[in-house]
Amino acid sequence: MLIAQSARRHGHPNTAVTGRGGGYQYCVPPYSTGPSEGDFIDGVTLGDISNLNSGGDTSFTPAAYNGTGSVTRLVPGTAYDLGITSGSYDPLDGYFEGFAAWIDYDQDGQFNNIERIGVLQTTDPEQTGTISFTVPDWARPGYTVMRVRNAYNYGAATIDPCSEVAYGETEDYIVLIDDGFPCIPLYTTGTAEGDFISGLTLNDLNDGSGPSIAPYSNRLNRGTQLMHGSENTVSVVSGEYEFDVYGVWIDWNQDGDWDDADELIGIQASSTAFEPLTFTFTVPDSIFGYCRMRVRAVYDNLDMTACNDEQYGETRDYTIAVQNPDLWPCQPVCGTIDDGDQIASVSFQGQTYNQAAHSWPHYTYWADPPIHLGQGSSQTMTITSGTYDQNRFQLYLDMNNDNDFDDPGEDLGYVDNTASSEVMPLNFTVPSTCMPGQHFMRLRVFHNFSDDPIAPCVNTYYGEIQDYVVVVEDPDGPCIPYLSNWTTDGDYIDGVELGSISNTGTGGNYGSAYNDYSAQSTDLAVNSTHTLNITSGEYDEDHFAAWIDYNADGDWDDAGELLGEVVNTASGQTLQINFTVPGGTTLGAKRLRVRCYYGIGLSACDDSGYGETEDYSVEITDATAIAQEDGARFAVLPDPGRHVVQVCGNVSAQAQITLLDATGRVLLHRQATGARTTINMEGFANGAYLIRWDGKGERRTQRFSWVVQ
């Protein structure tokens, strides 16, 4: 039941801006005499703040939420005029009243020189002057404190926010820095009379803290991970005042507002103090990534929005990390960087990565220039730490593209800082067992590393994550194009058909940028004509090209190796490339490459933006005979005790040996080393694998079981 505004009870003391210990957060400047002789501030105006005829009672007035006229909104990049009226003292000739003002733009509880917004002097009693200033773009959004200080006969060079002076007065005010993304509601009384959120639970998020002093708090360092499509219940516990209204919103489309369909989770009224209210919702199937959940308490307004201004109440923002493991790596709620637990910059392969402030301490780099790494190569990443002097910087590589970083071999190493802004080399080796292709590499910084290392996907209160999209290549294998946007917008291959190759329905948004299907092969006779069928993805204006490495030199740059290029005009369209195998082509196994890309004229190896690359095999024959396998000359000998597999037989050192999983996915390539070639299997899961040998126009394949006790 709601009650009318006229019946609103009052009398609770206003709560000043406090620090973690409960006392006033800001310095209290001392005066030996103070305002008793007429040296005081008799009026302050700024936007909605209007405090006139107010001085002379005390030397210091702390900031408080005192209702209408006590709080104002300031927008970064906007100019304002602060009006100050002097007290009753009439300075003698040559003397004056000095005034200065500061705004704690970074909300660190101090007034630094860069935060001083201006000074002025008056020479007459009750004289009004103006300080004009512009709020800097770097000001941190949220509620903070403005200090106005009077010191008799103190000029601009000597007055400061905290030191002792003889005559004068200091007044603090509340201002709201609001850059509009997202909106921050303005409250003039806020939580001072019991209108607040006393508790919130959702999944493993349990924020049971009492009333916030400021009526808005950015709590993006607190949140939870939810699966797409899941049903969930958020419980909000009301505050001390019995009759308030509570609302919950989630910005599903991450556009910085809560105006879209289904973003309002619910609005309910409380009828008793500290009453649990439950809101049930389903995460949309199409959503993944970081979303902002807004929870509000207001008085007597069932029609409130996520952004409207109110007198009483509180607003909090939390992080909802929606997981879609089929599309994207895990996205933990990875804490806050406000205390310096961050990655200041990274230098890698001649490029410096220095991400500006962002909503969540998690950022993905699609590198420019692209990052290509060789299997088994030694690398150095140079990291500059944040200001906190005891953090761990851990590096991971999702080698098998299962969108986590916790498989054997995926932890590449770490480095610890022991000083603020420390420059540290992190040396690592790209595992030789890494599947060739495009992968996510994750750099994570976290606190309290004396305990067991933080898992790459768990939530933490402090820290930051940076993900890098990289391509890992087999030094003895083919080039792999780097695709910065890969298949995210529907630019993919959904089917390839040629002879006995029939690989259809394989594509999709956020599918792999590179797929090695070279275990799938077909025979092509010299001088024969064929039709390659390619099924396009969702995007309706992509280019599709195909090549065969006829001379088996490891590239597709030679004359006649481009089979053709076609363009789709509809989603899921089947396109055809007709080609003839040139006469004189050497017999044996060759690599077929099919590419989808947005644009024109790309080669088989060019880095690009959108698209996908797929590799297949073809066997060039003379149309009268097909090379047969000779199992007696080829053997695969697993040795789990030493974590290796021996490939034995009378084989040429020019042959290529390929390890595949049971689905035909290529895991690694090796050049044969003669009669015995050793493949390191350390870190590979138990299961069925295949060894394929290609050389001298022949192909041999043998399946084996790998079981490590």
C-alpha cells in the first residue's frame, strides 16, 4: 500500500558523505577564529544548488543531501558558473576575502590541484562573484563533493582545501557527474530517511550491504554469470522505510539505456521494512556478453523509469555476464581497476596495446597488425602494471577453441609485479600441440596471488582481462589468414561439395575462422573437368574463391591454382566454380583451399576482416590408376608412458605426417624424419586419433587409441 506524499514522515538525520570507516571522508579544514567576525560564505549557487544567506554559524559545513536546492547535476565537457556571496566583514583598503572551489572529480576523497575549479576575491561585504569552469571529460561519473572555501586575505597562490587559517568558513556540497552513458538519476534526499536497497541476491551474487551513502553506486565489480536462455530470480530486500517502490532492469542489447523491449524485469512496492521482493526473468537466447543490471528504490512512484530523477531513494548498477560457450570465451565478472589492479599497457610483436577506460575491465583486441604465432615459437610480451604493487599477470591460450582456458597446456605462464607501474617481460612458448587456426589468448591480472592461481573464468573483485585474437600456424603447414571479424556477421561457408567431399551445414555465426578439413579428400584426374559447389552463409554479399596447390609448394600463388571466384546474392545460396585439372600436373595429394571473404581480390593467404577459410585434400591421379595403401610398410606405435606416438615405416623424409582427432579435425602437422618420426602427445585427452601420411603421390591413414592412465 502506498501512502500520499503529505503523510511522508521526516526527522531522520541526513547522512554526510562518509568514508569506509564511517567518518567524514574529506579533510576538515581548521580555523583559529573562523566566521565569528563576518568572514564567511553567505551564498552559493550552481545549477540546482541555491544556498543563500547561509553563513556565519560554523566554520565548516559537510556535504549532505538536504532536499531540493542541495544537489545539482554536472555534465562533462559543459561550462558552468559558480556564484559565491561574501559575508558581512568589510575588508580594509588593500585587503580582501579570498575564495576557492574544488570538485573531487576522481572521487578519491581528496581535492588535488587539478581539481581546483577557480578562485575569486571580494573587497566589499555581501559581494557576489563568479567562478566559471568546465567539467573535464575525464571526471568520473557519480556523486561527489564540491568544496567552497573562504579564507581572509588569502590569494589564489596560497589558499588550499585543508590547511589551517585564521578567519573564514568552508562549505561542502553534493554534485552529480553524469555523462549520460548510462544515465544517473538525481536524488536530492537519497537514502537519508530509509529509502534504500538493503540487500540483493541473484545466482551467486549476494550484495547484503546496507544503505549506500551516495544514492547512486556503480557496482559493476559485483555481479554474476548467467547462461543464455536460463530462468533466474533476483531478490531485492527493501530498506528501512516501509512504503517504497523497487524496480529492476537489464540492458540486454548493451546500448546504454533500458528503453528496449523486455529490459524492464519488474516494478513492485514494499509494505514493510526490509521486505524481500522477487523478480523472475529469462535471459534471451540471442544474448551474450556483459549487460548492466539496474536496481532502483524510490518513494511512491510506480511509474518510475530507469532514469527519472527523484527526491528519495537509491540506484545501483551491477554486472550480468551472459555466457554462451558455443559462441564466445567465458566472460567472468572480473572486478574493478579503480585501485590500480589493471594492465596499464602491453607491447607485443612491435605493437602497443593501451586501452582507454571502458565500462567493464574486460576488453577484446582484434589486433592490427594481425598477430601470427608459430607452433613451438618463443615469444615475449612486455606488460606495464597498474599502480597496485602486488598482482599476478597470467597468460592463457585457448588451443582447442572450446571457449575456456583450463585445458592442459593452455596456461602459458605468469609474471608478478612488486612495484607500481612496473615494466615486466612475460616470456612464453606457443605449445607445439596447439591446433593450427585462430584462437583467443587471454591476459588476466588478479590480486592475492599467494593463494592458488585464479582460474581464467571465475569472478574476482579486483583485476582486469584483455583477450587477443591470434592465429597459430604450423611452421611446416599452410598459411592461415587472420580474420578480425571472422564469421560474427554471417560471413561463412556453410557447405563444400566436390567429388566424394560432401561437407555441408557446417557454418554459423561465431564459428571458427579457420577449419582444417584436409582429412576429407577426393580424387581428381588430370585433364578432368569438375564442379565445386559452395553454400554461402547468412550474409548476402560475400565473395567465395577456391584454389588447389597443384605443384605442392605450400602456397597458392602459382598460375592456374586459382579455380575461380563467385559472389552470393542471398543467404544460403549454392554457388558453383567449374574448373579443369591442368595437364602435366604432378600426381599425388594436394591441398584445396576455399575462402569466404567480404571484399574483392584477396589471395589465399591475405589477412582480412569478415569471412572463413577451409582446407580440404584432393588426390591428383592419371585417370587409370589410384595409389593404394601398403599397410605393411606403415605403423603407428602409441607410447603413453613417454607421452609420444612413433610413426614407423619405410617412408620418405619429404613426407608430411598429420595428427587428427576422431572427427577428422587436424591437430598438428609434422615433417617426416625418416623411418621413425616421434610425435609429442603430452596434454592430449584420452580417445581415438588418426595419423595420416602424405608423400610421393600416396596417402596412408591409420587410427589408434590414446589412453594415459
